[in-house]
Amino acid sequence: MSANRSWLRTGLALAALLATAPVAAKLWYTDSQSETAAELVEQLEERHYAKLEYDDEVSSSHLDNYIDSLDGGRMYFTRDDIEAFEQYRYLMDDALPRGRLDAGFEIFNRFEERLTTRLEGVVESLPELHSAMDFSRDETYAIDPELRDWAADEAALDERWRKHLKNQALSLRLADKDEDDIVDTLLKRYRTQLTRVRQYNAQDVFQVYANALTELYDPHTNYFSPRRKENFDINMSLSLEGIGAVLQLEDEYTKVSRLVAAGPADKQGELKPADRIIAVGQGDSGALVDVIGWRLDEVVDLIRGPKGSTVRLSVIPADAPSTEVHKEIQIVRNTVKLEEQSAQSRVLEVPAGEDSTIKVGVISIPAFYIDFEAMRRGDDNYKSTTRDVRRLLGELEAEGVEGIVVDLRNNGGGSLQEANELTGLFIEYGPTVQIRHSSRRVWRDGKRLRSSYYDGPLVVLINRLSASASEIFAGAIQDYERGIIVGDRSFGKGTVQTLVPLTEGQLKITESKFYRISGDSTQHRGVVPDITFPSLYDPEDIGESALEHALSWDQINPVRHRRYGDLDQLIPELSALFQERSAGDPDFNFLVDRVALADENDDIKVVSLNEETRRAEREARKARALAIENKRREALGEEPLTSFDEEPDDEETLAEAGDTEDGEEAEDVLLDEAGNILVDALLMRKQAYAIRSPEKD
């Protein structure tokens, strides 16, 4: 029997199963959830910064977002289902404030029915489907859900699932899985998903329905059910006896949002933001459990564990061109200690001519921390970012450094108080940040009293993961023209949330917004560097602008403030010197080329289901990565490689993924360049001073 006829027969059997499958008992909302819904709408309309009324327009968006929350991949509903839901489009804003959740539960019950019967059909027919797969056939599959429309009918949906399962099987095949293991892996995956579907309850439905509304206000406004403090797509911290990562759900994958500074994963160095976790194993040799399609809280439960124990993660690297590229990472669980997040210092010897160097101090700040408990106890030696940096500044000045680089890369923020006080170490006095409440009242914070400060040359190095408090500090330094900001555009998290208790659960709501003293918001746009480096992170995956319904950038009135340097005159020349120098730096060019390769991989939206074609595409990517590596080697006078097999520390995954986040190598290149820019500025200042102050006879 041909593969097509075999699939047709299996598809007919699946259709029959879908038609005859028993319908599960419907879920329905409680009186408590009815009260909570009315409270939720009231809080959103009255307290949220956006001042958005829940009207017909928002009701329409709520329906679309809810459907997308349930079936974002467009793998379960048909066009008929979607048309049936149209009756609710402009009614939800009338019903929800009155505690009527009928629309949300009716839609969910239809979804659960479609999901259950589909998964049952897949589990029932998967062995036969797999045996009928023809990997020599030329056909493609859209891996980007945005390229899919709603299936016209069940037959069209069957065909989509045929390609979906074939793509998953081919990915496992290319990852060198045995044929029997491929079927077993997929069966376990879908049986597990089916088990979880059957555990859905009314709290789950209410939470998804509520968050489909709250997310329209902004992505940081979320409803938390009483049973689970975390939402399906809310960030979850594993810093307590875990690996020190913040995770979120994206489609059927658990994605790394960011790493906790000085946490186990951060120190181990292999796990990166935007990596997707596909399996979790316990200990050095425990079986890897496939977690594709799992709920976020259940994945977290697997990753958490006792201090000192080992967890193994199988991940799809952030910039992998396809899902068959896997990497296994072993991490020892631990707690994140305050002292390990402390600011650290080092000295760079930066070339300043043919035979001379200039000492530059580097202060790396992984987080804005303060030991509030020790401070309340009256402990004179309590730890804080500002106290530690003040001490480090003194030590570096004693070593004779002529300038300071403050490294804020990967610093996700922390204490606002510390961001303000740290800025005070570099300015004489003045405001640091403006905070605008949903009431539109604005208040300012900063250094209120004049005092001594470090007045030497300053560069602040940021990247896409520099967020919140980091952006307040970097923005203030830029506005005061106190230092030069270099690196990548920052995250863009410029909002403040508060928790509001509800009858059932609680609401985390955005009530305020941060603004710089220039009047510019840090929201969405982030801090734009004076001199931009290649980005190690795709802004479509990482950052506020990557989040749907993020609040927009805007401005309020600026605050009068001093400007410490005429940096507008320096930046163009410094930028030209940077471009000229980096163009001849093999390591810097290597980084640029790797970023370009990763960008190309990110543009892949449709994949071939022909095995020979997929293997050829993989070899082409490996060849491109090898060429990039050899370009660097030849520029450094080293022998080129004929394959990555010659380089034991360079795994095949590196070649396939075009791994731009290559740890310390990329980090050192950017830090060295920050030091070079600081020395350029220092020498330009000295030259200008010498011209203005000629020697007298």
C-alpha cells in the first residue's frame, strides 16, 4: 500500500474516532469565580496605568487572545469552531463585569473536546502513521504558527497533523534516535499531554480566561489562581534550591526567559536565555523525561530539587535553526547567596599606543541588591550594591586606574533604592528617576544632598538583558552626560506592579511607569547606547518589545539637570574610532559573523520534510559556521580546520546552531572594546586639554 493511501486509511479511522469519542463532562464556573471576575474588571479599569476601558473593542481582542491562548498553533479548532465563537465577540464586556463567564467556559469545553479526541487519535494511530511516513517525499511544513490559517475542516486538520508528526519524527531521526525510540518518545509525549488534559478543572479555565483579558492591558498584569501561584505563561523563579532560571511557556515549549545572577545555571554557563527545555533528567544518569507540551508548573517541579543534587536538561539552543538540534546540560542545584551576587572588580590593561597601556577599572554588577533584614537590625556592615561599589571604587583608584567601566550586562534589576544611590556615586546631586502613577501623579527620586562623587571617565556597558533598575542607572548616567553608554539596547522594562487580593486568587497589576529625567520612558524602547555593539540576543525573542501588548514608549516633562560633559561632541569621533578598530579585530568580526548566521537561522519559518534535503541544509550550516571559524583563525595566523571534529571543545551543536552566545569569548571581546572606548575618550580629553593649555616659557 502506498504511503498516501496508508495515511488516507489512517485519517479515515481517526475521523471516525473523533466522531464517536465520548464527550467529557463539562466544566463550569463557581459563584466565587463569578465574584472574582467582577472584581478583576473593576480593578483593571480603575487602577491599571493604561486606563483602558473594557468595551466592545477590548471584548473583541479578549476573544481573539483567549482563542490564541488555547490554540495558538491552530492545531485543534477548525474554521467552523471559530465562526461559532463569533457570537461572543461583543458580549463578553457586558457579561464579565456581571460575573457571567459563560463564553469562556463554553469555548474551553469545545477546546477540551477537540484536544482530547485529537490526542486520543494520535496515540491510537501513531505507530501506523509513523510506518507510513515517506521521508523521501518533497513537502514542507510551516513551523511558524503565524503562517497557518484555521483549517477549513477536519480533513485539512488531519493533513496538518500528518505533517506536524512527520516533522517531529524527522527531527528525532536527525538527532540519531532509533526508529523504535522515535515512536516511543512521541507516544509518551502525547499520552502525558492527554493525562494532563484530563486533569483540567474550573480554576484552570478561569485562570486562562482571566489572563487572556489582563494581558491586553500589558504583559506584566496577570491573574494568579489560589491553587497555583503561577500562570501558564508567567515567569517563574527557580532560585530557591533550583537552577536559578526564570522560565515561561511559549507554545508547547518551556523557554528560558533569563538567568538569576550568580545562580547555578549562570555559573555553569551553558544554559542561555531563549533556550527551550525539551526534557529533564535527574542525577548523572536518570532517564530524560520529555516535557514538550507540559504545564509550566510541572516542568518547574521536575527541575527543582534538593541543594547539591544534579539535574540534566535537554534543550533546543536559542539560535538553533531547527528543533532537531539538541544540547544536554548538567547543572548542580543550589541556592543563590547574596554574597555571590556582589559587585566584583578587575583591572584591564588597555593599549594606548605602540608601547604604552592605561589601567581601566571594571566593576561588574550582576544585580541591584540590598540586605534589608541586616539594615533593619542596625548592622553597620549590611551588604548593598552601593556600599560594595563605593569600596571597589576606592580600591581601583588606589591601583591607579584612569577610568571605570561599569558592566551591567545580564543585570535584570532589583532594588530601585540601590539604582538611585549607585547613581549618586557618580554625580554630585540631583534626581535619578521619575515615577508616574496611574493617577498621573509624578514623583521624583535621586540624590538629594551634595556630596563627593567619582568624577573620572566612565563607560557603562549594557545588553538586551539589562533591565529595570539597570536601565534607570544607565539612563541617568546618559542624561547627565556623566558617562558613555555602550553595548546593546536594553530590555525595556519600565513598569511597576503591585499585588491586589481578590475573592479568589490575586491580581498583579501595573500601576506605575518609570521615566528618565530627560522625560523619556524606559518602557519598550529601553536605553539606546551611544555606541552600539552587535546584539547577542534576538530582540524578537528577548526584551519588552518581544512581548505582546507591551505598553508603549512615551514622554513626560523633563527635569532640569546638570550636564557633566559635552559628550555629543565626543560620540561621533569615538564611534568612528570604534568602527575602524573593530573592523580589524578578528575576534570582533567573528562575533559579528556569528550573529549574522544566527539571524539567518531565526528567519527559517518553513522546513522541508525531505530527509535528504534537511541533512543537506544542516551540512550547509555547518560549512558556513566552519568558514566563519576559519576566517578568524586565518586572521590570527592559526591553522584552519577541515572540520569541527579537529576541535574537541567545539561540538557539532555549535556548528549547527551558530551559537553566538559563546560564553566568555564573546563577553571578553565586548568588555575589551568598552575599555578601548573609554581610553579613546580619555586620550581625546587629554589632547583637548593640552591644546587649550599650551606650556609657558
